[in-house]
Amino acid sequence: MKNLNAIKDQDGVLRATYAGVLLFSAEASLHIPQAKIQCVCFEGITKVNIIDRSTLEKVLISNINDAILFLKKHLNNARQIKGSIGTDILEIPEIALREIIVNAVIHRDYNITGAHVMVEIFDDRVEISSPGGLPSGMSSTDLGERSLARNTRLADMMLRTPFMERLGTGIPRIEAALQEVNLPVPSYASNNFFTVTIERSTPQVTPQVTPQVEKLVHALQGEMTSGELRTIMDYKDREYFRKNILQIAINQGLVELTVPDKPKSRHQKYRLTVLGHQFKTTHNA
């Protein structure tokens, strides 16, 4: 632990360093409250209606993994065909999202209290913000060209994990991954926070929507069960509702399952996709 700079000798007493607490303390946020990651998914493109939120406050690597899981929960999958084989891929490549989150937690200013790394999902973009802006001595033109670690001990320790290959290579990997799926490179903004913004793909809404499906889209708030939707829409016939309204909305890409791998799960709920939110916004009830 000494060799890793996770602990240091302070007047004959071994004490954990910031980096040691972040990487090895089971409840790092008890000692460093600003070490949390706040994840929020909004309805639409403004910070008005919250669909889902989660506060991550474990060890740093667990927080990174949980932030990725939150993003996977709310981003869409796209079908990619290579030869005769089709696979589902995340609309924003996981490698890019992971790299941005790792950079956010590694390079944030931990001297700033009361502010956390933020992962925010909107219908048209994902924003990941890190308190403190760029380290002193760096400008936005340096991104991808040179690296300056604000938290050198933490960066050195993370270089021993699979999460970091080497300093200064993250931005090129992020941009290359996005270009592979025809997404524009991120935009960067630095003031009191350093914010990376990734645009999401915006597919066109099909105009062939029945009045029942349109009613379903407007009735669906956050995550709801089939029973809750039938009650709101006043449908007593469960099978008719499932086949002729709910399944059609799913097939048209307006609604998705919260547990897609287990369609018959007793915990199954339904929520609007990006397409569904777009339709809801452009077709006011």
C-alpha cells in the first residue's frame, strides 16, 4: 500500500491518502463526500422532468461500473449487421462513455466540496461533467495532444488497472469510437466544471401511429406496468391491450421494456424510448 501511495507515514502514523480512500475504502463518500457520482435521466432536452436518478457512493471503480450500467439502462441499442451476423450495440459506444467517466473521476478537483461528477442523459445528448475545469496550465486546444494530471497519485494507481492505458490517449480513443458509429466528436466546455457533451442519434418518428398508441404514449410517465397503463387508459381486456396497443407501440420503437431480457418478468415495466419522447413532444395531447 505504501508503494502504491495509498497510505503514507505522517509523524509515525500510517494514514490513507485521498487516492487510497477513493480506490480502497468500501464507503469512500463517508470520508470524501464529494467523491460521489450523480446520475440523472431527464425527459426531453431540458432539466425539468426527471425520469430516473441514482447517487453512486462506493469505491471509485464500482462507481465507474455503476455509472455505465445507468447509461446502458437509458440509452438505446442499435442493430449492427456484419456479413450475415447481426449484433446489438449501444447507440453511444461503451468504450467512449467509460473513457469519459474515468477521466471525469481521475481529473476532477477533489478540493471542491459540495459538487460531484455528473452523468446526465437527455433525449438528444449525454453530458458528463467534472468539478474543477481543466487543470491549471491546460487549455481546450491541448485536449488529445498533451496530458496534465491534477491528481497524480490517483492517476498512477489507475494506470495499474484495465481502466486506463496511458495518460493522454483518452480523447483520441473517445473520438475514434464515436466516428465509427457516425456520431460527431464530443464538444468540450471548461469553466468551473469540465463538461463533455455527446450528441445522440435522432431517428425520425413514423407517422403511422394509431390514436390508441398515441394515447398510450401520452399516458406513459416514467416507468409503468402494463396494469397501470390499462387502468389509466381504461382498458379492461388485458390481451387486447397487450396485442393491439402496447406491442404495436413497442414494435414501432416508441416504447421499450425495462427488463428486455425477460419479457415476462413480474418486475417488467415500460418506458418511452427517445423516439417516444420525440413523438410526445411533437404531438401534444
